[in-house]
Amino acid sequence: MGIYKNKKEYKMQAEKITSVKCLGFKQTYDIEIDSDDHIFWGNGIATSNSHAYSYATNAYYSAYCKKHIPMDFYRVYLNHAGRKPDPLKEIKELVNDARLHSIKILSPSLKHLYENFTIVNENEIVYGYGHIKDVGKTDIVKIEQIKKKIGDNLENLTWIELLLAFKKVGQKAVKALISSGAFSGAYNNVSRNKMLYEYDTFKELNDSEITFIEANLNTNEDLLHHIVLLLNQGKVNSRRLPNLVSLQNALSNTMYEVEDAGAWIAKKERFYLGVPLSITNNFDSEDLAAVDTNCIDILTGNVKGPATLSVTILEVKEHKIKAGKSAGEVMSFLSVEDCTGALNSVVLFPKEYKSFKHILIENNDVIIAGNVNMRNGEYSLIGNNVIQI
């Protein structure tokens, strides 16, 4: 209830309703009160009915735009995802909904490095780099300055040129751009893992060493070539020499695999973009349209026979069969979830597990098709096909 303390002050106070009595119908009116609580007062009743009208109007306009100008609908909603409590979750839901309507959301790249989500083709929207996790406002200002300085040639930069061009952008932002594929370009086909590895090495160089590389830049050569050149021709003091030799060795013999696996790309894009984009170039909206059930319906026995659901993989457990014709082969048990709940009994037998193992990764989003089966009073899904979303 709203209670007046004096003529100038209006304070909200909670009151318990003890009884309700019908007084019939009568005309009333709303009077807006000038207060931060944004409440309305009419005939002794505090109400927010006008909000219902506002939300209904917005819902109508949104539905109209989604039907008649869908590209702009998704572009605008994606660009406003940052206002939600969980922006990446909002982006993920919008991306998946757009796919259902044959609209593709492309990962950022040097060719399309826009701050906000931008329409680039009839049914394609490019992910705005300003919405990538760990890319802050200060980083955006610096990136826009780089774009203005380099112009249309940004797409043609090699990896060594990108290292130098983005040297003043925050480290977390650069790693986010690399991991999400934003540095992919016509003349840069270096793997993301390798770029991350070499970027960490590059950040170990001091200003004078970077200046030497800029003065002796060969765009056709990599970072290792320039560090070797620095060791052979640059002015390196005795204190820095061991460090540079160590960097040379680290680049010559990488400490881990620097090629990109599909599962790794999906994991990184999910973390920075909210949803994998690069590994869905061949996505067919008919795949998502085939989804006909959810976890809770399987759990409660509302679905019998063939079933297809869109889920996030929570856990993958392998099991080696000990007896029978398939003895020694490996099958798997999956725990998955969707917006309705979790299903801990998805089974893939050896043949199916072997076929789809490469995308059966924890936290990966997939479509699983199969048949619902009941055993020992519990329902499970016996999977026969898995599609990467």
C-alpha cells in the first residue's frame, strides 16, 4: 500500500491482505503520482494497471516487427541484449530463434568487424564485437581508432601486422577477439590457439623490442622470424638476452597443441559469444524445426517412441561393455538439460557413440534424436543421431 507521510513525501509500505469483499462494479480512474516508486493511485487503491497496457503494446509491436521486418527485429533485440541480467544467455536464445527462421548470425571477422550487430546480407547478421565478453568500452574506443587508421585494409592484415596494430588494446579483449574468431581474415589463416600462444609471447617483449620489429617488419614472416632477427641484428643487452632466447625456444617448440579442434572452438565461442557460431555454417533451420519434445515430457512419460530434443550436454560418461557381441566396445550415458529440466538417461550405443563422439562435449548444444524407452520404471532416450547446433 502507499501511505502519505506528508504533502511532499510518498512512501511505499507493505500491508497484509486479511480479507476480500466484492463491492460490484463501478467506474474508477488512475492518477499518476510523481514519485520514484512509479505507482498509480485511484479511488483509494494503489495500482500499476497502466504498466500492463504498456507491456501489451510493446509485445504487439515486437510481434509485428518479427513477422514483417525480422532482420531488423533480431538486429535490434541482439543489440539490446546487454540490458538483460545475463546478456550472453539472451543472445544465445535470440540466435537459436533466428536460426529457426533461417536467419544466420555470423561470427565477427576482420571483414565484418562492427561494434554492434549489423545486417550484412539478406539473411545474415554479423555479431558485434562490442558484445563479446571481456571487450570493454575503453577497448572499443581503441579498436575504432585502429579501424579508422587502417581503413578498408583491415581485412588484409597478416597476423604479425595484427599483433602490432592491436598492441595497445587490453589483453583480455585481444584474447576474446582471437578466441571468438574476430581476427580471421583473407591473409590471416593462423589457428586461434596459435594466435593465443604467440600473443602471450609477444606481450613479453618491451617497447624498444617492439619498435625494432616495426622498423624491420616483413609481413610475410611470423613472430619467430622477427625475434630471431632481433637477436641477430638488434641491440639486445645482456639482461634481456636470456629472455629473448627463451621466447625463441618457446615459439620453436610449442608447449602444447596449437591447432584448433571443433570442440575447443565451440567451447571458446560459447564462453565469449554465448553460443557457437563458426561450427554452424552448414546449419539447416529444418534441424531445429524437427525438435518435437523436451526433457520434462520424456521424464514424465508424456512421449512415446521417436523423439527429438535440443539440449545442452551436462556430462558424458563412458562405459566399456564387458559381455556379449559388443564386449570391449565403448558406449556412453549422457546427462542433458533444456529449459524444462535435466534428463540423466540419454544412451548412445557403441556405433552411435563412435559416430558422434567428436561433438559429445560437456556444455555443448546439440540436437539428439532417438527413441524413448522405459526400463526399471524410468524413461530414457536411446539416441541414434546427434546434430551440432
